[in-house]
Amino acid sequence: MGKVLIVGASRGIGLALTAEFLSRGWKVLATERAPSAGLDALAAGAGGALQRATLTLGDRLSEQAFAGGLGGSSFAAIVMNAGIFGPAHQSLEASREEVGALVDVNALAPVRLAHRLMPHLAVPEGVLAFMTSRLGSLSENLSGGMDLYRLSKAALNMLTRSLAAGNEVRGLTVLNLHPGWVKTDMGGEAAPLDAATSARGLAQVIIDAAGRGGQHFLDHQGATIPW
């Protein structure tokens, strides 16, 4: 048991991860863009184990203020969960503004913030986890579709590879996590997994990775996904 920071915890997988870690006796610092009913409900029964902070990923001033306000906080795990699907049309005719916003929030901002948060990660046992998707795997793209979302997650995977390569001396463990196809606002009702089931698996994968070192692309059951 330790303390985990979950970036993007107001709904969906982030909220389910918050609930899962709390159920395991962990302390959680959960970020949200604005006060959310989901975290309100968890806080009511958390007995002080849940702390909350305001953060808008992609807003550089918000990122700086959040990181600067952590003081001497230390985390056994940091989970970068926040992300967006991007334009519904997912077409290559997307505007520069649409593509820019998608890549910034899904790829640049999580890694940019991760660099700021590194001093707060306990190493060598600490785990830095990024919520990605197997849709970002180059070798597994055998069907196409959702091109812009795939692009953003492939970019995230590449940037995290650079981050991990630059921090090998610290024994850092970096996880790129595929949560499965989950019933969330993004995943839709046709998805076969509920958020609680995905979060239960993801939490165990994160806990099991403590002190492992290196970078690993894994699904919510701990199976390796090819890059």
C-alpha cells in the first residue's frame, strides 16, 4: 500500500481506478478539471484517503501550477489517464486545430507533465503509467479506422519511449497500459468490459510492476502488446 496520483480521475477508467486503489487501502490524489459528482461520492466514504486537485491537461499554466503545488509529496505510482477521442469524424481532412488539440492532450501533455512530476515518484520502486491503447500499436493495426485517435496514441507511445530511454539510470519503471474496450463515454455501450473490471486488472498490473524497471506495453491482464 502507498500513495498514487491519478491524472484524469473524474469519470470513466480514472474514476474506477481511484475507487479500486481506495478499496485496496491506498491513498489517492485524484485530479479533475472541475468538481465532479463521481469524486464527490468517493470522497464521502474515503475517510480522508482521497485528496483532490484541479488540473486541466493541455493547459500549460494549469500543469505548472499543479506540479508546483505538490511540495514534498512522493508517490509509489503516477497514472497519466486523461485523454480525449478527438473529432468524431476521425478523418484525415481534420483541421490543424483539431489534430493539434488531439495530439497535445493525448501525447504531448501527458509526457510534458510526467517530466515535471518525476521528482515526486519514488524510485526504484515507483511506477509511471500512461493510459494508451493497443490502437497505438503499429504492428497490430490490421484493420485501420479511428486514424486520428490511433495517431495520437502512437505518438504517446513514441514519446514515452524517449522518456524511458532517458531515465534508465534511475531504474524507472514505465508502463504503457491498454485498458481494454471499456464501457465509458469514450468506449460506448457496445464495449464488453465495465470500468470496474478494467480498473481492477490495471491496478494489479501497476502494483506488480513495482521495482521491475524498464518499459512495458501491457493490457489490463498483464499481457504484453507488441509496439
